[in-house]
Amino acid sequence: MDRLPLIKVKRGKIMINDEVIKRDVVNFIEKIAKEHGGIYAIDLDGYKKNSANIRLYKKVARYLWIDAYPRYVEDVMDLTIIGINKITIRDMEENKLKEIKGMIENDIYLSGRNLTRTVELVKKYGFKGIVLMEGQEIKEDIETRKIYLNEYIARRIK
């Protein structure tokens, strides 16, 4: 799992390697996940409309690491309840992160524009690690993944 394939999810459809997969999405996800040990999913509806594709995720939760830009504690709980074990949270307020840490034992990774602050929060609350976007760099000794959108991969770099 040092290198996971990345998919983008929008309206129940997925895109991988610039190809939109419209049919038999569940079987496609299962096949790719079994080959690679999982899939990192960026939910575009979650980013833009705070409306993650929960119906799809219910069917394939055990295979996915979800990055849906949850804004509220309830959004993270919804993902947890359907069986998602790895969740990326971006730029969430500290009081909400504290509440999440007290309620959820899943692997939570933080990401954000202010990396110094994001690293502080990971360490303060004991979250699993950090997720970087291309162009971001850190020198901290914490578990770190990096998203390469053009290559459709999420790679472990620390």
C-alpha cells in the first residue's frame, strides 16, 4: 500500500487515468482494489457540494480511503458508519477535529493549505498522518502520503 491508485468520484461515476467508468463501477473498484490493496478516492461532489457519494461507498467501503472534504463531524461519522476505515479531512476547525478524535478510532489523516498548522494538529490529537498535494513538502517525521492527480496515484513518502 505504498502506492494506491487514485480515482475521482462524481455523481456515482468514477474516473481513473482520465477515463470515465460508467458501467459496473462496483466490480471495477473491487478488481482494482484487490490488485493494489486499496484505492484512494477523491470525491468531487464532497468537495464542491458537501454531498459525498455515500450510496456508492456503501457497496465498496472496505476497499476505499475517502477524501471527500468533510466539513462537519457528522460527515465523518457518515463515512465511518458505512465502513470506511481511512478518511482524509481537509482544513477542518480544531474543535471539530477534537470531537472526531474522541469519537472515532478509524485512521484519520489531515490535509490543508497551512502545513505547519496541519502537522501541529496531527501531533496534538494523534491522528494517523498527513496527506499532501503536489507542490507541498514537509520535513516532519510523521506518516505522509502525497496525491499526484496527473498520475492518478496516492504515494506514501514517509
